[in-house]
Amino acid sequence: MKFELGVEIVDRFHGAGAGTRARDAFVARFQQGNVPEQIERITLTTDGAPQRLANVLKNAGLVASTSDGNRMIDLDTRANAKLWRRGPSIISMRPA
């Protein structure tokens, strides 16, 4: 029932077929555990010193500020949902 309602709402706002595609993507990612086909790769340059996770998230463009990053870390489940809405990313850090 929830999937049917979700499909209908998404179709209304994003066009026919968008709801079915969103449902299928949800099922593949969260129920079947599939990895998305396209994962954005982000490379950050660092001086080798330890980095706070909130700073890494901000420097990668995944959050607007370090405060937002800290809130995302504190709200673990909600943070994952918000970050996944942007799309999955791989962050690599290299020494300068």
C-alpha cells in the first residue's frame, strides 16, 4: 500500500513512470542491498594531519557547513538518508 501511494505521488510531481523508477531503485538499494551503478568519486587533498569527519563532509560538498556535518553525524539515521538523497559518493584523501 505504501509503495502504491509513493508511486502515485512521485508520478504526480515528476511525471508518469518516475514513481515506478524510484520504487525500483529503492527496492534494489535498500531491500536487495545492491550497489548503485554510478558512484561519484571525490578526492580531497590534505596535509596528512587527522581530519574531523564534519570537515571532510563539508570539504567534499556533502554538507553546507561543519555545523551541518556535526548535526548529520549526531543524527546518524537521518544523516544517512540525507546524504543518500544527494547520491552515493566515495571520498578519498591524498597527502598534498
